[in-house]
Amino acid sequence: NLIKTKKVLIVGYGSQGRAHGMNLRDSGFEVLIGLRPGGATTAKAENDGFAVLPPDEAVDGAGLVAFLVPDMVQGKLYQKIEPKLKKNATVLFAHGFNIHYALVKPREDLDVVLIAPKGPGDLVRRQYEAGRGVPCLVAVAQDATGKAHARALAYADGIGGTRGGVLDTTFAEETETDLFGEQAVLCGGLSELIVRGFGTLVEAGYQPEVAYFECMHE
């Protein structure tokens, strides 16, 4: 109820934005979508039944603003929005990159929190619809109201995250472990393990087709 009585603005309507918006709406939150006019996902959000406005207009009166656009555009977008953020509003991120590396520097009167589902948006939506939830990480970078952590948990509850479990962390830990997991393990280590595993089986005399199925396809 900490944020159910407030307007929640979702900025961005990609993988996470769509899932968060739909889950929050189904949980009884008032949700508005902020997108640039004529953007690639504007029609999709409108077809899903959301009111869509340019972010710098939609932010007016919002109690919580979730920045779910790609990391590389958050800095410039935040600069446009911040002057219209009301005092003691909550600014929420799903990845800590821009806060941790000081590319976004929020005003001191704002709560700055992180709710990071540990799965892609389509899974966040499917699990919610099935009565389950994707686990989330929660962190607080700035607590202006004394309610930042509780507000973040309320948001996590709205998207179904508390069904799967919510783990306390920091913006630094989430950012650095996420980058390591993606760049060293997922997009480096895992692919090399598949290649090496395939090669090991082929060199031992097994059919390449069978080795492919076992090490890659499955």
C-alpha cells in the first residue's frame, strides 16, 4: 500500500518494462507508460491498454518512476525528467549501472532504489500469470524518506518478485556481479565450454552430430 496509492510511471516498454507494467496493473497499481512520441513500442503499449505520454510529461505527479530503458540512454533521459520529479518521489532501476558509475546523480530529496528481477521480462510475466514469481535483488542507494526499502519491496511485490524471494544487496554488488556474469560467464565462459566440450568428444571418436546435440543443442 506504500505505493499502491501513488501513480507509478514506467519509462520504457521493452522486455522488463512491459512485464513490470502489466504485472503492476494486475496487482492493482495505477500505471502510466512514458515513451517518446512515435517510438517503436508506443503502439504496443497502447494496444496493451496503457495510457502513454512522453516521459517528461508523464512524470508529473508520479510517486514512483521506474527507469527501464537501456543503460546507455538513461543519463540524458533522467536529466530531462528530474526537474519535474516531485519531492520525496522514488526513482527505481532494474540494473545499478548508471547509479553505481555516477552517470545518473539524483537529487538528495529522492529515494533511489533497485529492484532487479533475475530473469528476462517475458519470464517475469509468465511466472506472475502462473501464480509464481521470479526472484529479485533489492538495494537502496538513497533513502530520503526513511521508506525507500519498504517502497522497493512494495514494487517487488507488485511484479510478483516476493513470491520467488527478494535478496538484499547493494547497487555496487548488483552491478559488478551482473557484468561479470554476463561478460565472463554467459558470453565468454559458457560458449567456450560448449566449444571445448564438443571438441573433446569429437577428438575421442564420437560423431560430430551426436557431440553437437549433447553439448550445444540440448
